[in-house]
Amino acid sequence: MKVLFVHPSGLMYTEVYLRLEPLGLELVAEACRKAGHEVRLLDLQVFRHRDYQRVLEAWRPDAVGFSLNYLANIPEVVDLARLARRMLPSSLVLVGGHSASFTAREILAHAAGAIDCVVKGEGEAIAPRILEAWAERQEIGNLPGVVTASGEGPPPRMIGSLDDTSPARDLVASRRKYFIGVLDPCASVEFSRGCPWNCSFCSAWTFYGRSYRRVSPQVVGEELARVREPGVFIVDDVAFVHAEHGHAIADEVEKRNIRKQYYLETRCDVLLKNKEVFTRWKKLGLSYMFLGVEAIDEEGLRRHRKRVSLGKSFEAIEYARSLGIMVAVNIIADPDWDEARFQAVREWALSVPEIVHLTVNTPYPGTETWTTDARTLTTRNYKLFDVQHAVLPTRLPLARFYEELVKTQQILFKKHMGWRALRDCTAIAAGHLARGQTNFLRSLFKFGSQYDVQKLLADHREETRCPIALPERKGERVDARELYILKPELVGGATASDRDRLGLANKGEGGG
């Protein structure tokens, strides 16, 4: 079969801070190619809808598959699926990905027949089986994790090993378009998958059933050796939960004499518990680190169930600073904030050398806060669920909330990405230009066009064509297992160990 995989357009913040290669879609594409299919991949973060239409017209694929990791992309994917159905009425149209897994039935309803199935869970193993069943005119709705208009198959299953499939990086055109901050260009590589913690605002742990799995060090080393880009973003939800795994990968990197700059995300408690591995990776090229601090007060940390004390968060930031690693931290802006709270956050952010990002507290399907907070939503427009818009009632009038939010974002942007900051990294910028890389420099011009009060307010006035479905019930507490997409017990050895599930930080101060 001829199979076209499509990644939807970038969201608001991807125009400014990053544009990451579609790693998950590359993995699924390679699995289908290994099964004997002719596969193409189109990334609409880089290309445009007209390019998508041209591929449909010229190549006429037998199947079109969409990656739907972000809730805000649902209306776009529904529209693209409808176009595929009109142009290729006999082709299979399927959707998968993180957000699709939590909203499968809603997506099918919105598409009104344009989408044949939505796939829950991991796609590497099930996608080739769906294509095979479709080609042989068998029922696809009986397959694990597959949801159709007529029913749903058995629960989705985890893939047996993360070592079995490498991403089809060669299928992605314009690889030079991917970047994160000053790492331009930048590839994405997976060291582990899942998260054993259970933050109330996050759906990573509910998607993976609170499991944690690792790619073998040798496979990671081989993959890094194949990457041509000088920058690498380690996509793990929490990097180096196990120090021995980080050291084993470092051994492979050293053995192969791999020279890269790395950007990763981790938790403050993991950083403090595994200082040696982070120190070692600094020598290997770890230059940037993202820490989800989330709040600068104990009450905020308790609300988000970070289970890390404020003192430990600041200690972790200071330790990363001592290594010479540039740290970016995230603070969740709550709709309940007033002017004084925004001012306090600005003052703190300007008092530290780290990069500080703001995201807006947003309940998502698959999170605990979706069950407890979603019925108070002020909008049901998927496009606003991008952690940049307020979808819950704000204490301040909405326009005033956005004025404070944008004012704070502007100050923080100018601190590290404005022209004054650019003078401090002239050599880096010059090196990018010498290699023909302009992503980072172009991002400096895009902030104002994306983060604008009137634009944010106009987004709220946009017609809601595909209203998000509210949860069936509201409760103060929810059984987490009811939220799981993947059930670790179905695959035995892939489950998280007690050590994973409790979190390393549970062994010391701070909890995990």
C-alpha cells in the first residue's frame, strides 16, 4: 500500500521557541515501511496545506494517517481528513497520537465519516496490522486500541521493546527547519518513554499507565551516531531517572566519539538525586535543560502535586547553574492570578539568570484536572487548548488577564531572546548564518505577532466548529487507573518497577 503520514501545523509557541521533528510519526512510518509498504511523510509544521493537497492529487495514497499529539490541532486534522475523504473516497483515513487517544470517540463524531478509525496508544506495532487488515478487507475495529464508529477493539498494548524500530528520518524533507532555541538545526532522540510520577495537570503518566521503559544504551548510541544535526533534543518526559542508564548511554557516546549539543527535560528531584550523571553529560555536550518548576510558592506546588519542595527546586536550579548549563524553567500561570501575582512572578524571573517560560493552567482530557475542573470551562474551542490561552474563568477580566500575561511574557522574552540578549551570543548567531541556519534568528521577529493581546482575544471570538466534549462526571478525586490508555499489566515485563513508580526522590527529601 501507498501510505501518507501527516503531522499537523505548529501551534502558537512553536513559531517562536521551537520546531521539533515529528519523531513519533517517523517511528510509525518506519514500522510500516519495514512491513513492506511504500511510505511518505509530510510535516505541516514546515509545509503548507496546499502541499498536502498536491500530494493527495499526484500520489493518491491508499491510506492517510494523521499524528494528533496536541488537542489544539483536532479541528485542523478533521478538516484535512475530510479533504482526503473527498479526494480519495476509497482510501483508509486514520488518526493516532497522544491527544487522539483520550478523545477518540469525539474525533470520530466531529469527522462524521471522514475518519475510518482512531488508534489509542503506541502506533509502531498496531499501524502495520491496521494496514494489513484494510488491504485484506478485514474488520479493523477488532484490533487492539482501534476505535471505529461501530465499536472499539480490545485495550491497546504496549510495544514489546523500544529497541525494535528506528525513526525514518530520511522521509522528512527540510530537516534544517527543526530547532529548539539556539540549537539550530536540532534532531530529536528518545532515551526512555513514560513517567512514574503523577502530577495532576499532566497526562504523560496516564497515557503510559505510569510505566517507565528505557531504550538500550547500545541502540541509543547507534541512533546518535546516525544523527547528522549538531543539536539533539532528548524527548524523554523525565531524563535520567536511573543514573546507571544515563552512564551507560554516556559510555556509548564516548566509545563512538559523538560530539553534539544536548537539550533535555527532567525533574528537580531527579537532578539532585543523580548529580554525577548530569555532571558527566555536561562534559559530553549537555548545554540546555528544562525544569518543570511550575510554581514559586509551596501552595502552587501542592496544587499541581509536584511533590518537590520549593527549597529543593531552587537547589536544583542552583546546581544546574553551577555546572554551566543554561536552564529554562516553566511556571504555570493560574487563571486566578491578579496583578500582584503577575508582578511577583516578573520580579522573581528577572532576579534569576535562568530562562523563565509561562504556560496557562489548562485542564486536558487524560489529566486529573480535566475530571475536576473541566465543567467550569469558559470555551469549548479545541484551538484554545494550547496552554497559551485561558480556558478557565479568570479572576481578572479576560482582557486584563491577557494584558498581564503578555506583559510578563514580553519582559521574559526580551531578557533572553531580545536583541540585547542576542549581542551576548553574536558568535552563535554568526555560526548559524554561516551554515545557512536562520530558524533562531527568525524566531526573534515572531514573538510580537504571536503574543498579542488583541490576537488572543480574537481567538476567543472565533466560531467553535468542533466543540470539545465535557467529562461525563465531575469529582473531587478520580481513580487514576480509569484514565490509563496503556495498561502495563498487559505486557508484564514492560511495567514500571516499584523503584520507577515511587520515583527516586521518594528515597530522600521532597517526595516524588
